[in-house]
Amino acid sequence: MNALLRNDAMIEEVSVLFGALGDASRLKILRVLLEEGEPMNQGAVAEKAGLSQANASKHLGCLTRTGLVIRAPEGNSVYFSPVMPLVGDLCDLVCGHVSDQAHASYKALKGRK
């Protein structure tokens, strides 16, 4: 077992982080930010993620509070970018696991025929 998970305070912090990642809209926002590769304003994030302005604002706030996204004011605008490499690495790891599970399920179903 990872020594860090033996600490209850660390478990609480990790739980908050995974809670922030447990929403499809927030994952769409992270995907948009990762694909864009440069800071984006809220309107652009909302449009590319297929979310309303209000919904994007709520989710960007959550991602910022949990430290997954950086909020950088510039004049009258605010730009958002993912915290790298944490967000990219974490998404790659989880998506790789999901892909492996789907592939294993497919192989198991194919073998039953």
C-alpha cells in the first residue's frame, strides 16, 4: 500500500481531488483545455465543451479550487489552463485503465462465441 494513503488527512485531500474529477462536465472542460494547449477564457471553454456559460463557470470554479486548473486574470478577462503535468498524466493514466478494461471485456465476450 502507498504510504501516503495511510494518512487520513491525505486521504481526505485525495478524495476532494477525485471528487472534482467525478463529473462529466468537468472532464469535458479538462479535455478542452488539454487539447487547446494554451489558456482559454470561460466563453471559449464553454463553447468548445458544449456547456452553458453558467455551467462552465461553476465547473471551472470547482477545478480551480481543487488545484486542477489555474485561473489567470488578464485585464478584463480571465484565462484558464490545466495544471501540468498533473492533469495530463492523471487523465492518461485513468483513460488508459478504462481502455484496457474495455479491451479485456471485448476479448472476454469474443472468446465466448
